Amino acid sequence: MPVINKVSPDNKRVDIRVTGRFDFSVHREFRDAYRDAEPDAEYCVDLTEAEYLDSSALGMLLLLHEHAGGQDGRVVLKVGAPQIRKILTIAKFDRLFTIV
């Protein structure tokens, strides 16, 4: 399963881990991972095991950003692969998300 999530009992913290390819094929799983959480929850997307990220993945991250309250939201992206960090930086996602 490429998307694994863990939601705290109070729905205030959501941890989502994406492994392998982060593309449109995981759209439904990714959305389902956070849709029932509170908008003001703290979100952590672990991409350290992701091997590939495309434009649809960027769109999914933007939808999560919007769900989390936009600029007031708290979304952290944990990145491992240098090529994924580069894509996020080129897309200027470092302005919208905390990237670690």
C-alpha cells in the first residue's frame, strides 16, 4: 500500500506516509488519509520512502494545504530523496510548507 496514514484519537494530528510512486494512482488513498481530520489539525507527510513525485502529487499536496487552512495550516513535508526535494523547491513549495 503506497499511502499509510495514522490519525490521532482526537483527529488533531495526521501522519501520512507515501512510499514508492507518488502520482495520480494514489489520489484516492491520499485524500482519504486526511479528509476526516479536523482542518486545524497538524499534518505530517512523510515522503522519505517516495521514489517518484509528479505534477498530480503536487496538486494533491496543494489540496491538503487548502484543507489544512492554507497559510494558517500546519503541514510538514519530510523529504528523503534529493530529486524530490529539488522538485518541491523548483515548485516553490518551500513557501507553502515546512520541508524537513
